[in-house]
Amino acid sequence: MADGRTLPPVLDIGYNPYGSTDWTGWCYGLSPARMTAWIADFAGTVHDRTNRWPVIYTTNGWWSNCTGNDAGFGDDPLWIAPSNSDTGGAPPTIPPSWSVYTFFQYASSGPFPGDQDVFNGTPDQLLAFAVGDTPDKIVEHYTAMGGSSSYLGNPSGGEYPIAAGWAQDYEHGTIYYSPTTGAWALRGLVLAHYRDLGGPGGLLGFPTSDETWTADGEGSYNDFVGSGGASIYWSQASGAWSLHGEIRAKYLAVGGEPVLGFPTTDENGTPDGVGRYNHFSGAGGASIYWTAGTGAHEVQGAIRSRWAQLGWETGPGYPVTDEIGTPDGVGRYNHDQSWSSDLAFPRDVISREGTGFRAT
């Protein structure tokens, strides 16, 4: 991590001294595509662990022949060494992958021990390079949000590594970053609950969205990468609770909070140890239940109340359908695991329908 004294790590990549004296040997037997992939993996790993892009030390000739002048390394500072076509001490020829060099090895000996190198800039610029003042993804996102005038306020401390990424705390929130998800902001009770669930190293993983307000304006949510997709929803009335996997997918498929309301629990295991569920704040109560055998299905209102009276999943079993309208357009029903046939019931009766439920 940048501390104002330590320069970034360096990848010294050039002619293989142990191979054959041709481009196959000098390039370690790798094609340009394979060499580029290896360098990209190394650079990405260094960045993940230090939040700094490593300097690449190479020559124009080696880079051109062994990577094909891949243009994907512009974030990595260039430390250019002279090749046979360069005159020692003269400005070096730069591979087309870069527009400027950061360091130049202009001689292999001189007044200082070892190679003689020069920084392409002023002493103040060298200090800034050591500090790492080039905006990283967290800084870029914070700036795009409005910086200190955003709801996050001013930074609190510095960036710190967490799980496979980085985070920065602010007066009123935190921005989390990982190379695969990008940088996103959390705040308030959503942030507090996220931390309670283990943060980036927990079930939900890194965020994949900023705080987003729901369509009804009653609450907000953040999405996360973990568990087949995850979210934490918040409203003033319900608090902050998480959804993930197939239950979350069903929640979104049936319409989310306008249909089922906001979650009022995290995902929990059922008492019989077979299934999982979340409860929601929808009118009359709502739930989504899941098992590996039945999938995820919602049950709500009067049908859910009757199902609860009959013992939930330990009575009629788990729902095997969502709530469905009857063919005559008058009633609604869910089938459960013990369903075998449809029976008719009078209006205003909620009953076990042989093996299903119907509300009319």
C-alpha cells in the first residue's frame, strides 16, 4: 500500500537468459497471447494485494516481440531498459503500449552502484508517485458521487485491504472495491447489517451497486455478488434484511416490494432442516419458501395464514406453486406438496383443498 516512502512492486520481464537464442527462447516458449495473459494475471494479483499497479521493467524489442505490443497495460508504470537500437543515455524507444515512461535505465554502470536509472519527472512528482496519488477506483467512484458533498461526507482514515479487495470508510458510509465487482458505496443500516453478515468475506461478497431507492420510494437496497446474487433491502418500517440465491430470484420475478413488501427476516432454515425461507411485510404477511425439491415459491395473505394454522411445512408440506388465480377469476390458490386434485369451495372460505389451498 502507498506510504509515501515505498515505490510500487516491479515486474522485471525481459530476455530469458536460459533459453535458446531466438525469440522462442527469449520469450520463455510462450506465444504473445500466453505471455500477455501471464503478465496480466501477475499485475492483477499485485494490484489486488497492494492496491498499486506494478511497474513493468522491459525493453522495447522484447515487449514488441513477446507480447505483440499489447495495449492493456496502460495502468502499469513503465521502466524502460535500453535495447540494442537505443543509444545509452539517450531517451529510450517506448513500446506502443505506453505513451510515456516513468523510469529509464540509461546505463549499466556509473557513479552509483549497479544500474543507473532516472525518474521521468521532478522530485515532487517522484514523491507523489510514491504516495500513490493517481486516483484509484475507490477515489474515482467517490469523486463521481460528488466527493465530500455526497452523502458519504469526508474520508475517515485511509484505504485498507479486506477479503480480496479494498475499502475506504467515510463519515457516513463505506466504499468497497474488488477487481471483479468494481467500487460501490454503502451506508446506514444496510452497511451495518452487511458488516453483521461478514462484509465482503461473508455470504454476500462484495457489493455490485450503490444504494438504490425502490420504485415506491419507501426504501432502498444494495446488490451483492455472493450466493447466486444477493441484496440487502431497507425500509423505515421493516429495517434492513438480506435476500440471496433462489429466494431473491423469486422475489424479483414476482415483482419485489410492490407485491410482497420488504423483507422482515434474513434467509433462515426451516425447523425440519429441509428448506429455507424469508418473510416479507406484504399485506396480510408474505413469505418465500425454498427446498431443493420444490424450488422457491411465494405464499401470502389469507392463504399463508391458513397454511400457518395447519402447521406450515410440517403440515401440508412446502408450496409447489406461487399464488395463482382460479380459472373463473374469482379466487386465488397455492398448491402444496400433498396436492392431488382441485376441489371447489364456497366464497370467503380458506381451506385445505384436498392437498392445496384456495382463497375465494
